[in-house]
Amino acid sequence: MKKTLSLNGTWQLRQCDSELKTEATVPGVVHLDLLKAGLLPSIEWRDNELKTLWVSQKDWEYTRTFDVDEDFLKADQLILKCDGLDTLATVAINGTEVLKADNMFRVWEADVAAALKPGRNTITVTFDNCVDACAKGEAIKHLPAWNCFSPLYKGKSWLRKMPCSFGWDWGPMAATCGIYRDMQIIAYNKAKIDDVLILQDHRDNGDVSLDVRIRADKVGKGVSGTRLSVKLESIGHGDAPLVESASASAETNLELIARNPRLWWPNGLGRQDLYRITVELLDADGALLDSWASTLGLRKLELDRHSDEWGESFQFKINGKAFFAKGANWVPADYLIPRIATADYERLIGDAAKANMNMLRLWGGGFYEQDDFYDLCNKLGILIWHDFMFACSTYPTFDKQFMDNVQAEFQDNLKRIRHHPSLAILCGNNELEQGLVADEWTSSAMSWKDYSRLFDEALPKICSELAPQTPYWPCSPHTPIGDRRNFNDPTCGDAHCWTVWFDGQPFESQRTWNHRFMSEFGFQSFPELRTVESFTEPADRNLTSYIMDFHQRSGDTGNRKIFAYLLDWFKLPHGLEETLWLTQISQAMCIQYACEHARRMQPRMMGVLYWQINDIWPCASWSSIDSFGRWKALHYLAKRFFAPVLVSLLETDGGNHVEIHLSNTSFEKADDLTVNWSICTLDGKPVDSGELKCNAMPQANAKVADIDCKNALATWGKRGLIFHAKLVKDGKTISRNHYTFAKPKHVDLKQPKFDYCVRTCKDGKYAMELKADCPALFTRLEIKDAEVIFSDNFFFLPANEKVEIAIEPRSPLSLEEVRERLTIHSLYDSYAHY
């Protein structure tokens, strides 16, 4: 039977050209060990990042001892398996070099039988610094790239290392090194499982055939009579479990038939039923030699591209049904990968599901994620648009060693992730076709010939071999028909639209977007005051201070853009805290404009993924959740504009008319709906109102009313009225929206007086009933000094209408603490009153 010897745990770390030594932890990286030892300041604090760049310029050595007994050494094969070495590593055992690594994304293995000895052994892993390697590559050929923040890292794209570790326009420079994933020695006897590929065939009668293709390798002499056994078991279905099994000789592929199984569906579209498949390799006597297991979801997922009246569709289909993709882009949850805990993934992916998302785009400037990420996406129904790790740079595809290296990288990672039901699409890169490719190599682009060698030839070939049931897409964005250089062609493919943030167009311009799938767009905001306090001294807490600018990486104009749009929509805020919150409301409004428009465009546009859901460190950024996991206003609005059935408002005729739209992204018709709409004055007096009985067809948008507001406007004027609509089913409001006929800065809001009560619910949660005596825009709830998620926040509260809000503390709070710390504000409180 296979045996394993873990090399995780305590090691010794030393800087190769000095006396600096400290204890190290594996999995880990140098930065974490130096931080723990007090030898490195916190990178997040103020401008400490500049004081830590020296780490990437040094070579580092990890060392430990381990014991091996005689019985372990008798195995037929002894393999050192390194799941993650970042990046330029030389591994030696007892002074004998056993492998050299130059790609942090690969799994590195070596036969170490000749290097091991009985008893005490010593292993050393030496990491060469990445700065010298960058310079070496730069001397061979300059590779044009974006997001270059230090001359230290010129030539960075020669290295197969997390691109954003060199800095990005939302993250720090922290190019670390280390043994960041598990390391172990595996002892095999007789034979081992080398590979398992499972293909699903969904039959018309509801059965699913699994073609289990297994490759087993003999590692011992005279081995014969080995057999394979495969078992499929349901996981936690709560009813009679499905168990299917089969066995055959080791030279034969196996087929399993799952009879009428439960299928896997994305979040909001059905259940996430999962199965466990186990493959066992047995010797002639039935003894277990090796095993392999994976979680499966039985589903058929397709990228549907067919000709239609607007060009060519770009839509995903699950189990034969087309659906609207709702979600955001994902960046690494930390620049120091081993610091990302399972709880971090649970919180972030859970928050995506809570916001009614069904897709995250794993962006190509990070890393191939930890297994926890994929497992939780499976469990919660979050599909993954999965980039390969190439982003915003040219690459040396003309170099054979580089190409061989990345193809091994693709093989390792495809084998690891391909069976996850959450895996929706494999995408070659991020944004290379958006300006980094030209007819020939230039100072700013690579040639189409060299680009195609990797993204049109090598990558689709290996994807078709190793993950043949997952669609491949060469780039995001990409135009598949006509002129490929027209990367945001609205008739086909996917688009990245940055005309607001980078080109200065108004929020409303997003309503002209007619693209088939929006895979990137965004707008920035600041995090809340508690997060700002985590990286600043009191003297830094001015939004034009050096430190606040230092934590803004979108050029010299990033903060200026935030304020320009804020002042376009809102009165000048007073005080730092209100200013921070108002930047979040401005960001949320921008993304709301785009996402509600996208839903009204269905089926022409069949997906919208904003940039970005999470942060890598505390800063001004495009995220909807900050680096502490705190929901910004955008995440609360995302929960509303991604609701399964949405009521949205569209002003026409210069604001004299308001269209009411219903958008349903579920697979079920929403029957017996009531739309209540009203026009009221700023003190809440009704001016006009109506009620509509309607239905919402599945996966569709419909205009259900066009309200003429001219008479009301003639009396009260645009600055004096608010339009409000709510969607009710079975007496419960399931969606609401509002529209001010003038921009909020020109609306003279009244000061709301809030009336509320809080009561205890089960599981440590609370419920709050709230109403106001006049309309309250962007009603904001907080519980001071506590991490809390509300069922809704930053919402419109009509006059004298009671709403109920659930309060979910992330750590225990008493009812008295909730009541004492609860604060309620609205847009009225954001600016001074004289």
C-alpha cells in the first residue's frame, strides 16, 4: 500500500548572504516567517511596503531534518512531491540535488530513493531571488507589460510566478518565495494510479453514464493481476443514497451508470447535489495499492454560441437550459497565499452566494486556487470562469523552454481542477487582445504569430485532451468573428468595458452597452473608516494625504476620479467617515446602472461580472468586499440587483416617463406578482400611485408599465419628487427600487426620524423593524465595533412603511449590545446643514 511521509511543519530559514536566521513553517513563505519573527514590518501599514522590497532581492534557504525507517525505504518507488514551490528552487536531500523548479504553478516530483538513507535525513530547499531572474530575462528580450510598479521587476513575465505579486493597480509589491503548498515523500509498491479522467454522458432517460479512464503505472518488477475498483456515492442527499460500482482489470476503462441521479445546478437555479467517486487499485490478492477520489456534480454545462438577430450569442447552458450569469471577478484573497484560511474562502464565496451570484471569474493575474476554493464553489453553486495565469503582459512564447514549462503547468492544473462541477470555462488570458498584440513585436505588443502559438494552438490542444468537456476561450475579452482586434465587438464574444473609470464617461452611458457578455467593468470606492484606520495613523486620515494616495494604485488620478463622480451626484460630504461611505454609494450606483441595464438586455446580453468582489489588501479599489471581509455598499446593492426577480426603473423622455421592468433569472415563471409604484414628495406625501398585477417569465425581462410623470413634475418639479416601486409576492416585498428625478445633490432631502425595535431570533441572529417619517435615501445601518451582515443595507426607506431587517453578527453579540451600538443614518446625514 502507498505510504506518505509529510515534510510539512517546522523548518529553519536563513538568508543566504547573511547571518539572518529564523524558524519557518511549511506550507509558508518567507514574508510570513519574517513577519512572525518580528523581522519584517506589516506591509499593510502606511508605506511599509517600500521597507520590505529587499526580501525579493535575496536568496533564501529552508532546511529541516526528518527520519526514515528501513521499511519505508524498501518501497519500489520513493517520490518527493512538492505541490507548490514559489518559484526558483533547488532541492537537495543529504547534499544530493534531487530537483530544480522554476514555476510556482507546477507540481514538482523527483525519485529520491538514491538520496535517502535510514534514520536521520536532511532536506534543503534554496530559493534564488526573482529580481536577478527578471533582469536575466529582460536582457534576453523586453516583454511589454502593464502594471509595472518598480524597475526591480522588469522582465517579470519571463517567470511563472503570480503576476500580481509584483504589484497591481489594487495591490502591493510582495514578490515572496517559499514552500507554499504541501511537501511529502510517497512510497509506492507494485503499481500506482497516474491519472483519472471522467467524462459524463447525459442520456435522454435521465441516466448519466460515467466513462472513467484510468491510467495505472507499474513501479515494481513482475507485477501482474492488478485490478481497478470504482465506486460512486451520493453525498448528503438526505434520501436513499445512490451507490454505483464497477471493477475490471487495470488495463480497462470502466463505465458507471448513475440511474436518474440528482443533477447539479448553479446558485439560484436548483440544488447543488454532489457525489463522491473513488478509484482503488488492488493487487492480485485484493490488497489496496493506491487510491484516488474526487467530488463530482452530475451536470452538462455548455458555452452556447449560435447565430441570432444581434450576431452570435455568448451564453452558458446548464443541463440544457440557457441562463443569465450574475457575478464578479475574483482576485487572490491575500498576496501571501498560505495566509488564506478555509474560513476566508467560506466567508467570501458564501458572501457571493448571499448576493445572488452564480459565477465568479478567477482572474489570470493571480494563481490556480487552493482546493478549498473549488470545493466551496461546488457546494454553493458558484460557477468559475477560470483564466489561466497570464494577464496584462506579453510572454516569450518563442522560447521552447518557456513553452515546455507552461505546458507542464497546464497539465498539472487541468488534472487537478477539471472534475469540479463549478468549472464553467477555461480562458487563456486576461486582456492580451485588448492592446498587447500586434502584427509584429513592438515596444508595447507581441506578435499575433507568437500569441497564437500559445493561446490558439498549445492551450486549446491540451484543454481538448485533458478537459474535453469544458469550453475553451482564448482571451477575455475576445471577438471570435470578424476583426479580432476589435476586442469589444458588441455582436459577439465577451467584453471589458472601462469607459466610465478610464474614459470618464457618465454612469448613464453604461445603458448604451449592447455586448453579449460583460466579463469586466468597474468603479472604485474607499473602504470604511475601520479599515482605513488599520493602515493609517490619525494624521494620515485625510483623503488627499500621502498614505491615502500610497494605497491608491490606479495611477495618480484614481482618487481624483472617485471624487469627480461623487461630486457629480452628491453634495459635498462632511467629515472623513461620511465621505468614505459616500464613495461607496457612488460606486454602488455606477455598478447598479450597468447591471440593471444588462438584465433588461436579456437575452441579447446573457451575463454580467463586475470588477471585483474582493480585495488583496486595504486600499481604495473596485471591490465590493474589503480586505477585512466587510461588505461595501456595492455588495448590498448587488444582492438587490442580482435578485432572482428584480424590479428596475428606466427613465425616458428626459425623465418625464418611468418604465417599470421585471427581470427573472430563475428557471421558474414568477406568478401572482404585484408591482406597487408611487410618486411622493420629499416629506412623503403621495402624488400619484398605482398597482399592477403581473407575472415574470423565466430567464427573461419585460417592461410591464410606462408611467407618465409629466403632471406630477409640472406641479412639484424634478427636485421635489421621488419615484418608488416595489415587487410583492404572497404579501412579501421581494424587490424594490427608487429613482430621483434630479440628481441627489439637487434634492433637498428632509431629515428622517427613525422608529425601530430589535428582537432576538435563533442562532444568535436578530431582527429589526424600522420605519421613517419621511423618505430616507440610502439608509445605512451599523453596529459599532462589530462585524455584522445585514439582510439589507444602503436601501431606500419610504415614508411610514415598516421594513424588517435581519442582523447576523459574525461573532456573538447580546441583544443589549446590538441595541446600544446600532446606528441609523441616511443620505441626509452625509453633508452639513446650515
